[in-house]
Amino acid sequence: MPPFTLYQPESPATRRHNPLNDVEDALALWCAGPGVRMSSLVFKVEARLTDLPSTPLPLEPMLGELEDRLMAQFFEASSNSIRGERTRGVDNTLLRSLYGRYRRVPSSLTEDQRAMVCAALCITRYDELRRTIMDGSSGLDTPREDIIYYQMASEALLKWTHPSLTAVWAIFYLIVYARELGGPDETRELIQRWAWHITELGLHRAETAELYQPHGNVLALFSAYFYSDVFLAHMTNLRTCLPFNAFDIDPTPPPGMFPECLNQCLFFTAKFLADFANDSVDTQSPEYIATAEATWMPIMRELRHAKDTEGPKVKIAWSAWAQMRYNWLRCLLYIPHMQHPIYAPNAYTAIARAVEQIIYTYVDLVSIDQLNTTWPQLQRLVIAGQLLILCYDAGEFHKREAQTLFQLLIDMLLQHQGAWPQTSDLIAGFKSAAQVFGITVSPDLTLPFDPQFVGNADDIPFCQFPYDLGLDFEFLEFPLL
């Protein structure tokens, strides 16, 4: 993978228009014609965790039994990582000590230490509930101690005003939870706080990061932060919380931390964001777009053919997420040209192809039970649907193609309905949009998801928590402990 030192410095004066806003602007113009309600085609949930009802913690001795069980599961999961032998990082000594004091001498803990313990309890309890939460089968009577532990950890971090490596680890745990159950604002708030601790501790500078003990694993921890910051930015405002010129440490993940195909996506995504933030780089020029695509297309080709030559079926899921990222980048590159008098036809062709692949990739993930109903996944799916409308209106799809894609879009939205009630309105909105084009879609017409094209779901080993919470595998087997 190319070195990250290739980045151009970020210009603070840069104020480029977000291409994702261009999509909404174009969609609003289209909606005005047939009278389709614009709000039914847009997914806007900035915060979510504050509205989730929590469960009061039980009284002793049940509380002690609950927390002992959760912490035992946490330590067991960390020792059973699929790739643990290759990515062994910080041991369990600190957290074991903090938990013992949390149970027996709670007043001895500082707020950052309390936050780390509560964050670990939060994500472990959530892992127990995760499948039922994702498919919406959790009822109102299901105990949700994960939410109260999240609130306890967040409150402790708010009280703690000093830079702390312990706080950095607490936020690392919480960011996993916020991105899966929360919204973009909640995720961004945590990443901003994460960035503050990192910069105050000097983890972003090589000369100060090297002062920390190896068991602190600060280089890998910065890589995890960088990965999270880049992911949030490329799904929202295209601006990282920590500017690219603010650090000189190499954020390249250590070997084995993430699958190589996602490491490569990280590089190309970060490269685009850095160039987008640099007013000396024209990311809308045909030369820039052609060069970017020419660079990653050989990798895309390898990903598409990998399942015939590489053994473990779990790589199918990694490949699917990677292809999703590249197609999303392609959309970001071409969206600014949708209204260009000369480049628009080529832009719509490229976007249409990317949208089609994104939707089919969602189908692949459903077929192998790897779709996770988080806000990034629903937001990307909705924007793909918006682009589907605009591309069909521009004449880029045959009606038979559009029929299939609109139906698959509805099917994928249905997959999110249990976790996101707003999906019902989105389904109605996209059905109305399809009807404008004379296309009928309905949940009753749901297409079958044939797993034969993507392998047998039984062949896919699910990664051990807490290394994989399904967030596009962002934290897959990260050497936490």
C-alpha cells in the first residue's frame, strides 16, 4: 500500500461544496415536477442514542453477577481472536485491575478509568443483544443495560477534562457502539473528543508517540482513530476531525490489523479527502478522476475475481465491503459533473454503474448474513436510491434494469425496517418515485436472495467480539487487549 506521506497539506481556507449536497439539490428539483415528497427520499437522523430507553441496573447481588459475567466474556473474546496470535497488543492487566477496583473500591477510580470500565461493559452487553437489535426482534421488555453503561461512560468522560490514554481507550470502545446504534452527530462528537485526547497526548507526532511504552500500542490506536475519522468524513461532510497536516505519524495500520483489501480502501479514501481539502488540487478535473480510477481499478478487478481463487469464504464479505467503498468513491468523484454541460453524460454513466454495484453488493451481504443495519449503511443505501432516480431520469437505465434495481432497493430498505422505523417512510417515498417512471415495486414482489453466487453462509466464521461489531469491519480484530 502506498505511504500516507504522499498527502498534500490541507488548506484551512478550502471551502469546497460537498458533492452529497449536490445530490439533494438535484433531487429536490426532480421532486418538484411530479410532486413526490422530498422528505420521503432523505434519511436524516443526526442523533439517536438520547432517545433510546435504558434499563436501570439491577441491585446487588444480581448487579455483581451481571458485571462479572460481562467482563469474563470480554476477556474471553479478546483471547479468542481469529488473528489474535498475529496481532497481540495490550494485555488485560490494566482493565482487570480497574474492574476489580470498580467493584470493590469504586471511589479509587478517576473518571477516565470509570469510563473505560463502563465502556467495556457497554459493548459486551450490546454484543449479547446485537442480533436481536439488528433485526428488530428485541421487545420493550428486553433489558438494555448497554444503554445505561454507555450513558455512564459518556458522563464520566464529560467530567474528565485532562488528556488520558485511558480515556482514549474508553472512547475507542464507545465509538464502536455509537456508530452501530447512534447517529452521525453522536459519532462525530466522540471522534472529536478522541482527536483532542490524541493531540494533547502527542500521539499524532512521531517524536512524542515514541515516548510511550510499546504495551500502550499507541501506533495501532492512532491507526484505529484515523480509520474511524476517515470513514465518518467520507460518509458525511468529507472533512476529517483531525486535518491531514496536523499529524506526521504514519497512520498505516500494522500488518494483520485490518484485511488488506480494506487497508487499500482506507488509503484511496484518505487520499481523496486530503486532495478535496487542498485547494491546489482540482478533484473535479477529468485528469484527476481518470488517474484515481486507473489507480484502483486493478484492485477492483482482483477483488471481483478473488472468490474463485482464495479459500476462506469470509473473504467474500471483506471483498464486498471493499467494492462498496470504491463504488462510493466513484460516486463522489463524478457527482460534481452531473450538471456539467459537457461531462454530464459520462458522469451519469459512471454513477449509474457504481449505484448498480452498490445495490447488488448489499444483496450479496444479505445473502451471507453480513448486512448490519447501522446509520452509515442505511445512509449509503438511501443516497444510492437517490442517484438511481436521477440516473434513470437522465436516461442511463433500461426500464428492466431500473425495475430490478428499484425492487432490490425496496428489499434492502425492508432489511433495515426493524432497526430504523423511519424506513417505512423511505419505502413509500421510493415506491412513489418508481411509479413516476411507470415502475411498480412492492414488498410483495421481493426478489429472492440466492446465496450460491456469494458462497454458503455456513462457511463464514463470525469474528469474535469485540474485534468485529460488523461496522464494515472497521474494527475487525483490532489488537485491543
